[in-house]
Amino acid sequence: MFGIDWSNSQTLWLNLTNLALGIVTVLAVVILCGAVAQELLARRRKARELAGMDEEMRHVLHVPELGLTMADGGEAMPAPTERPGVDQKRS
């Protein structure tokens, strides 16, 4: 089979080693393809979930008058009228 002489004692261990390495290589490729497929499916599933969440939450989160909120609930700072150093000329 495949031109391999399995009865030759000088090449038997070489042939067995090559067979084992071939099996390991095929298993590694199968595992790699499975991992890539799993990652692609997970990304597709997550994208689908986020798209569904965008549709559900669009009406809840859209408040243009709200602006930026403060996470700590602290006092709002007044908006600066001038930007120091940009519009002012040095004397």
C-alpha cells in the first residue's frame, strides 16, 4: 500500500513514526478548523444579539436633550465662555 514495505525491519519504525505524525497533523488541522468555526459562529451570534438589542433599546435610550450625564450625580460645571490660551493674545 502506497509503496511502503511494512515487512522491512529497517524502515518499519520510520514508517510508523511517519504514520503517527500524519495522524497528529490531521487531528491538529481538524481541531484548528473546529476552533475557527466556533469563533465565527460566536461572533455571528453576538452580532445578532447586539442588533436585536439596538432595535429594542433605540426608543429607550434616545433622549437628545439629556446630553452627557454624570455618573456620580455631582454638581454640573458651567460651560466655559472662553477657552484660555487659544483665543487670547499674549501681552
